[in-house]
Amino acid sequence: MGSVHGRLKLLLAGFVAGGRAAVRAIAAADYDVLPGPPKPGKVQLLREVGVTLRGEG
């Protein structure tokens, strides 16, 4: 994401972070998605946005 700047960088970071947070929520639910979709918390989503914007991961 180093070649992207401004608002687009923030939007892409949010998109990527949402996917990463969703995968972590599914893993935390022991991959059992039949009772309902596991949803990541806001803190987890913000943490993933920070990691993505810093380029870690």
C-alpha cells in the first residue's frame, strides 16, 4: 500500500482490515460458522487497521 496515498489508502486499509478481522473472528469461534456469522469487535477492527496502515502484516 506504499504507492497509494490519502483517502484511498485509508479506504483500502479499512477493507483489508475488515477481512483480516473477519478471519480472526472465525478462527476465534473455532471455525464454527453455522450458528451465526462470528463478527469482529470494533477494537479488533481498529487494531487491524493500525497494523495495515503501519505495513506490519
